[in-house]
Amino acid sequence: MAQADEKPSTLAIKDTSKFAENGAGFKTGSFILAPIPIRSPSIGTGLALAGAYLFKFDKKSDTSFIGATGFGTDNGSKGYGLAGAFSWNENKWKVSALAGDVDVVYDFYIPKTGGRTVSLEQSGKLLNLEGSYGLTEHFNLGFDLRYLETEIQFATPILTPARDTNLEIISFGPTINWDYRDDTIYPTSGFYVGIDSLHSIVLNGADRDYHKTVLKYDNYFSIFERSVIATRFAACQASNSSPFFELCSVGGTDNFRGFPFGELLDQNLLSGQIEFRGRMGKRFGYVAFAGIGGVASDFDAFNSDTVSSAGGVGLRYRLSKKTPLDFAFDVAVNSNGETTSYITIGQRF
């Protein structure tokens, strides 16, 4: 399936401290049910219905949740999914699971054609399991296991890369995380380093496998009582035997705003982003962001011609008094003069 896409200010600390006031445990959590407008440069405009129950197993562990969602958009995209993430024993153990079934329609940017696109429909079933163990308070080692079954139909059959149209893939590999953030949902201080390296085997292909490694480094610091500076650096490397939807993507791999999935797509990626986050009262907030990034066939091939930029502003609305989870609306303008808007839940990084 196409790629799409987290410690607090004084205000956010007061919000999350309600867990401590009520005590930890499943029964002390908060339920969120929200109709969510969708605005995506890849799949169009529509509506999603999402529900989640957020809680803490113990006061020193990250927020856990159980949730479900379904969506549909005006270009015919639709899907549903179930997800859960659990942290316990003061973050010593973490387990997450995701299962989904989607059918999305989006434009694929044909390489080396000056921006020409072709519409495609991609359906898929995904099951992802991830678990990790904390060797120290801030350092976790884990393992990721994923099963993906996907089928692709192009509007222009002559452009169909036959080996990528009907795939059954199993992926597995280690995950490494250094997490010094003061909160996982709305961080205001600390940093996070995550490394995911997956080896994938095509089960219905003839001796085909590939790998993909993604590095993300996020940093946060408060500059005023209710303002935060957040930054992200991302790097990605994918082997040349990867299906096109598994390649490194500005916007897909790194949550970069301003470019739809597939417009900037290749084997290697480098990008950097910065965002200013401010609060206005208990419910409302705002952001201003900018970034630069690009893709190339090799890291040595990066130059001014392979790099693009984007920036924009956004509004935030806090969905819960107990947890600092925000409804987000962003507008971005890229270096090509194109404007895109996004409606999502939570921060981009």
C-alpha cells in the first residue's frame, strides 16, 4: 500500500498529569471518538471515523491505546483498520499491532517525464506486529514483523511494471530506539532516534528480496512557557529491487509536508524539517514549519538539482483534556509553487 504519515509544555504536563491524579490503570483512561475530515494530496478529500481508548498501565510508562478507524474519499479510496500499542513495566516492554484492509486511488509520478502522472488503484491487506524491550530507561531493542498482500491496477496498462502489480510480501528486521522525550504524544524537550531495517521476501515472486533502512532523529526544546521548537532529520536507503511503493519518498517516509507520495521517490533520501509549535488556551494551538529534502539513486548523487523545499502553517485543536492529542490542519507551499493541505490527527513528528 502507498506510504502516507512525539516531551510537553507546562500546559501539556498539566493535561497529562490527570493520569497521575486518577491513578494509572486501564479504567483511568480517556475515550476519543471523532469524525475526521481528510485532506490529502495523494488520495483526495473525504471523511474518516476514528475511535480510540487511551490509558496508562503505570504512571511511568508511555500512553497505551486501542483504536479503530474507517475512511472514504472522493476519488474512491476507502479502508478500515484496527490498531493497538501497549507500554508497561515503566516502558520496559512495548508491543504494537496494526491490521488493515484498504483500497486507494492515487497518482503515480512517472520518473524522468517532467512531472507526468498516471492514475492507479492499489488494494492491500496489512498485518504488522512490533515488540521491543528496554535495555535501559531510554534504549530499546525490538523486532518488526509485517505481512503485506497488495494488488495494483494502472489506468494505462502499457505503463504497468508487471513485477510490482500483484505481490505477497513478508518483512522482518530489527528496530533500535533511543527515546529521551518527555512525552510521546506532544513532546517539548529531549530527543528521539529511531532506526528500522527491514528485509523483505516476495513470497509469490521468483527469488526476489529487498531491504529498506530508515533513520529518524527528532529533537525538541521549549523556548517559551507554551512554545516548542521541533526538528526532524531523516535518511533512507532502499535496494534497487524494491517495489516502487517501498522506495524512499519525501512525504511518505519522513512525514514531510508539501509533496504527495511518489512525486519525489528513489532509492535514497535525505531531509530536514523544523516546526514552531504554540498554544492558545487549553484547546487551540498553531504551528509554522519548513523543510528541505530530496531523493537520488545514490547518496553521492545528491546536489542542488535533487533537493526541494516546502513550508507552511497549521492549526491545532486538542481532542482530550487528559492527553495532549491534537486535531491538525496544515497548509504547505513547495518550491514548485504547488499548494497542498493536510488534515490529520497528532503531530507530524
